[in-house]
Amino acid sequence: MLYDEEIYADLLSEDDNFSDSESDSDSGSDVVVRRFKNKGTPIISESESDEENSVANDWSEVDFKPDFHACLERCGLQVPCTPDILSTVDLFIGADLFDLFVTQTNLYHNQQNNDNNNASRKNNAWVDTNVVEMKKFLGLVILMGIIKKPEQDDYWSTHPGLHLPIFGNTMPRNRFRQLWKYWHFNNNEHCQERLDKIKPVYTNLVEKFQKIYKPEKELSLDEGIIPWRGRLSFRTYNPAKIIKYGILVRMVCEASSGYICNLEIYCAQGKSLIATILSVLSPYLNLWHDIYMDNYYNSVKVAEELLQRKTNVCGTIKANRGVPNCLKSATLKNKSMEFHRKGKILVQKWNSAKKSITMISTIHSAEIVECVSKKTKKKSMKPICIREYNKFMKGVDHADQYLSYYSILRKTKKWTKKTVLYLINCALLNAYQICIKNSENPIRFKQFLLNLALAWINGNEEEQQSRSAAQCNKRSPRNDPPDRLTADIRKHRITRITGNGRIQNPRRACKVCTAAKKRSSTAYMCSSCNAPLHVGKCFENYHTNKNYES
């Protein structure tokens, strides 16, 4: 469903009452309802603000420290794994996922050709892909995230300032275009709901995130965004963020490392806020995990609901989410605080000299402790819940930071490809976190991605013996190679042009004849320069004369 008239924009995860020198949380305002044409969709179907305040007698000023509950689940790696990169990545992106990519890509091409009677010549030259070629394809995509270029075709450019031999040696440019065009993830005949086109990849990876590794006790809940400005019924708009348009992803991450434990793609289901929180936290409920959330998610109702499910919470809270009236109207001096308790639920207001901060916690007492700033090394006194919030709320921020370093997201007209690339990016991050936890000498994220890309491109001995079905001679370079005039003519050898299996005797336009404005094709080429040339005079002229065009 597309929204053409009135669209509402929600400011997600904005802390309008939290500010601290050590905090990485955003600052903004309450949820804004305005008119935006074709901007995005509402995030939740009902407002969680303006909760009715509890009876005043339910709140007391008697403080105590809640009982500590150890996590009921053993944290750490749950499956045997060697510390090498390929074995670790194979836990997440294994043979089952590559088989899915290959099967659905070949199927999608066949469906498109059957539906289109006027298929182009390039489509007629299609050869079904296989697992070896799909690994090379994804290896090149990873390299594109490390090596940034303005346009995709620049990676195959023969210009001396842009030339990267590994791309042309791995796969022809036109073949990469074919695979990118027909890369698919589910049979269109089985797609009815909004996320069905990516559901096989989505469910496969999320299940692995949850089963392969069990996180520590402290988790953080926040959201990420997949950049997308195209037309999409569940695209969101957030004017307070750097990436204003996109697909919303709610993530639960391990607070210490940023390992993505679970994620849920928002697609305008119309669920309430409490239902959304319970859904994304469902694998980690009833285990006494400590969830750190900001004021978009926190409320007294949410804290009560999660306590019933053996889950603790801590974070900032908005004044209209069940905060007692006495705390709402309280005027505090600098570095002073006031609190009220409702059983295990602590609501505490603190004046940090910059602004008032209201916290909710079912983990901490109202104790004031000494804190040391990592940047300035200055000591200050703060409530313990603020110190712990600053320490453990950064899990999703760690994940977003890694995902942005060498992002494999590519420009595309299909939201499905952008979303699957984001999911693969998350899987690579989780594999890296497992790798550094399982290794005595951890490497940097860039080196991890580079080693993985080269391993997928080069393959093992068996894969090297099995040539890709689409491998053929590379296209003729637009620019002449700088070593074509070398004194040693023996480096240049004439070879026959080979095809891709469908064309038995391929021919190409001779480089020298084309420069002389003659239409003449040849079946031979220079193996070093990759230039189609006639045997004899054209071959000699190309390698001896600087201006062979004349």
C-alpha cells in the first residue's frame, strides 16, 4: 500500500531528556506528527505516550538493591569451530545459502526469459551459474566495499589510473552484470506478503545468529536503518537521523562486542510498542538478561511486562510514560537527584548541570557512585544506573560502526538486493566477532574481509579445476595497455578467441582495422594485451607503431 496524501514521521529512539558527557545516545524531541508527501510510514500503530499514572500510594521513597539473578543460559560459542576465517564464515554463510542463491538466480532468469519473448542478445548468452561462480561474485562485492569507486563499471576499467586486474581476471564485466541483474532469493510465485521475497535468506541468517552464539547477560536494544529512497510501502522517514529514508531494522546486540543476536525488519505490521519489544526480545526472555534501551522503548508498563518474563531493563524514560507526578514536577539543584520506587522498578531523576535526566531501572538502586571520564579523566558523581547505561547501551552503536566501515551495500533499484546485502554484512560482522573471540591473535576487520574475499575468489584446488560455466576471454580493453610497445615481442603471443559454450567460433572487431575505420573481424587476439588482431600485419603494427591508427 502506498501513501500519497498524509504520511506520518516518527522520531525514533530520540532522547529528549538525556544528556551526558560519556553517552553516545542521540538527542532530539518527542514524536512529531507532520504532513510529509511520500515520505514514509508510521512506525507503530498506537501511541504509547500519556500513560495513566499509577496510584500515588504505589510509589515509595524507600530504596533497596534488587536481587541479582545470574543469566540462565550459558554464553559463548555453541558449535565447534576452528579459528580460521573460512570455517567461521561458513557457520553463517554456508553451502545451504550459496545453493539457495544459485537455484533462485537460475530460476529467476528462466522465468524472466519465458515471460519476455523479445529477450535481448545478452540474455540469450546466459549460462546457468554455480556455487563456485557465486562465491566469486560475492567475493568481488566484498572487495567493492573495501575499494571504493564512483561507478560499478570502474572496477573493470582498463584506464591506467583505475585498472584493477583482479576484477577482470576473476569475472568478465558483462557476466557480473548478468549475475547482479538476476540475483534472486525466492520464487516469485510463492511471494504474497511483504518480506516473502527475502524470507529464505532472512530466516536462515537470523536463526544462525541465535543458535551459533549465546550472548552475555547485558544486551542493548536499538534500531538500524538500511538506506533506501525508492518507492516502498514500509519505507520510513526520520528527519533527525543522518540517513533519513530507509528500511527500519530493530536489533538486539551483545553490549560488550556488538554481536547481532537478533534483528527484525519493520514492515508496517501495525503492532503496538510492547508487542514489538516482546517480539524482538523473544529468544532472550525468561533468562534474566539485562536489556538497555533508550526512551523510545522504555515505560513503566514495559518494565512491568518484562519483569514478569524474567528480564531486567535500564534506560532513559520520557515523562509521559508512567513517571510519577511528583518526579515530573520536581525541581532539582545541580548534581542532585530524587527517586521513587514501585517494587523493583526504580524511577530516578538526576540534574546533570546541563539538563534533567529521568531513568528507569529494575537492576540498580538509587546509589550515587564515582565515575571517571575516559576522555578527560575527570571524576564526577552520578547515579549508578546512568553509569551502567553509558557502559552497556553502545552495543548497537558498535554494530553500526563496523557495518559502516566497509559496507557492501551497492546502488540498486530493488530493495530486496539492498536488504540481503545488509543481512550478509551483518553475518560477516558476527563471523568476525566469533573469529576474534576464538583466536589468540585477532586481526582487523579490513584484513578479515580481504582474506575472505580472496579465499572465495581463488577457491580451493577442486574449485580451481572446475571452471565456471561462463568463463571466456575478457572483453577488449577500451584503452591500450602501456606495455604493448615493449621491446621484447616474445611477451606477446597470438591465441584464438574462445567462447562461453554457446558461440562455437567467436569473432571480434580487429583493433587496428577499427582504428583505420575498416569493418573487419578476427578470430585471434594477443594473449597479453587482450586485443583482437589479425595475424600478421595488424599484429606487428599494433606492437611496433605508437600511432597504429594512421
